[in-house]
Amino acid sequence: MRASLLTAEHETFRETLRTFIRKEILPQIDRWEQRGQIDREIWKKMGNMGFMGLNYPEEYGGLNLDFYFSMILCEELSHCFSGGFTISALVIQYMSAPYLFKHASEELKQRYLSPVLSGDLISAVAITEPGAGSDVQQIKTTARREGDYYLVNGSKTFITNGYYGDFFITAVKTSPEKGHKGISLLLIDRNSPGVTATKIAKMGWLASDTAELGFDQVQVPVTHLIGEEDAGFKYLMGGLQLERLTAAIHSLATAESALDYTLDYMRQREAFGRKLQDFQALRHRVAQMVADITTTKAFIQHCCDLQQQGEYAVKECSIAKLQASELAVRVVSQCLQLFGGYGFTEDYKIARLYRDVRVGTIIGGTSEIMLEIIAKIAIDDIQYEPKTNT
């Protein structure tokens, strides 16, 4: 990051955050991974420090800071050797709460957004469905207006914070006959009658709770409509760039943490009477990883500049998400190789990173979706415009 953009205040924040992570988070990671559940108290502690609302206005309990503070938060949380914990934090602050802030009524902001920023409530975003995948337009969950309520029926899957969370920002079809122009966003409380949640057993991200949700005649007050009816697709498209950018920062920071961890191992491990770091073939492999991480990081920082400036950077964020997630998979795989047989054991954290990093090319739009977006811009000359009312 250019020195003119990262100030002494940013660096002080990074050190404060690192101290907090060492004291409050790292000692708990292994336990959270083993039990598949993150202690709710950590969100309250993070809220008390202001970490849950960096970019939100002070009137809702935020700190109203620039986006570089969020970039630092994403980076440092990604060095915790638990993709499950990191993604749970990112989903709350950057993938679900923004819809409340940008589009919800003042009543919903006071009732739900402020408690999220203080760490008292855990939010989730429920879009993906078993039959729709990355194609948001094909969702089947419906919400039919009945007086002062919507009756919601359907299901969602792969919902981070869906089991232990408190509420979901949920994509529903309020006007099914209109296709994607008939999608709305509803805030649905986790404990509403008719809501069921089933934890999904996963390969990685073990600390996070990922759930399949069911909605059976769930009554949702009309006041829980976020923004305008049938404007949900527009809102979702407007929120994807921040989601993909934070996912890119997370992927790249995971690759960095894996490489740092591997370098420490190479400095200690000997083979044939020499340190691993002294073998030319391994040195050059590491050098290439350093080069790839450095160049990708420079582009992601450029995307952070665009986010700070309020740009609707579809192409740039898609490229960042594609490149960072694919690179992270390659880097962590090569790092595990450098551990030899030990890399295949749970004694070393590289095995956890290997499991966790794989989903990066899937979440927030698969690599194939990113490639098609980029192709539409580069080949078909499609120009994406902002999709929000703000």
C-alpha cells in the first residue's frame, strides 16, 4: 500500500488488533475448530473494541473509518489459521450487515444493525439454494403477502452463521412471475416459528457454522422488508463487489500466512544434512510464490483504493477475487508439499489451511462465474452500472 494512504493511525490500529488477536482469539482457535462453534463472547469483545463496525456511522455504534481499516482487519483475521472463524466475522460485517445499513428502515437499523455492531447479535445472508447455486435469478423461496405479514416457504443452503446466528438477510421471490425483478430481501429471525436449521458437515472451515435452512409458512412482518419490494436483486448486485473484495483479501492473506508458516518450518527442518531453505529448487519455488503474492497484493490494494473512492468496480473486484482465490489454492498446496509427510498430519496447521483455502474459488461466485463476468466486459463490451439506491 502506498505510504500516503496508510497512516500512522492505520499501523497503530494493526498493532492493537494483533494484540487483541493474540490474547482473545488465537488461544481459542483449536477449541472452536474441534467443537464446530465459535463462542458468542468473542463478537461482544470485538464489538467493545469497535472491530465489528469499522466503516459504519457512529450513530449505529460504528467508528466511521475509511476502508483501509477494513482491509487491515481482513488481513489480520486471516492470519489466525482458521478460515471458519475469519469468514464468520466477514459475513457479519461485510456480507450481511451492509444490506441493513444501505437499505433497511430506521427501525430495523436500530433494532438489528446496532446490536450487530456491538457484538450482541450475529447476522447471516441467505441467498444460495439447493437448486440455484450461483444463479440468484433462479431462487425458488417465496414470500406471499398476507395482510401485515409475508408467508415464506422454501429453503437455503451453505449459509454461514446460519445455525448459531440470530437473523438472516434472506432473498425471496415476492413476485415470482417477474423473474429476477420479483426478488425482495426480508429480515427473518432465526427463532421464528417454521424456521429450521441443519448444520452441514464440511471439509474445511470447521469453526464456522454452515447450515441448510428451511422455511415452512414462516410469518415475517411486512416491516422486516429491506428496502423496496421486488428490488432485492438490485440490492444484491450492489453488494457483491464488497463481498468479493473482502473474500480476495482473505484468500491472499491466507496464502501469505501459509508461506510465512512454511518458511519458519524450512528454517528449522533438515534433510540430507542441510536446511530445507538451502536447497535451490525449494528456494526458487518459494521465490515464485513471493512474486505471485506480491503482484496480486498490489492489484488488490488498487481495488481497495477504488472501494475507498466509492467506485463500482465490477471488473476489478471480479479479477481480484479470481486471482487471489486461485493463487491461494496453489500456494497452500505447494506449502503443504514442503512439509512432506508432516503436512498430511493435524500436528501442523498447514493441513487446516489446505482444507480451508479450497472453498475460496467457490464462495461469492465461483471462479467460472468470475471468468464469465470478465469475459462479458472484455469481449461483449457490457458495462455494469451501480445497482443500489444509494
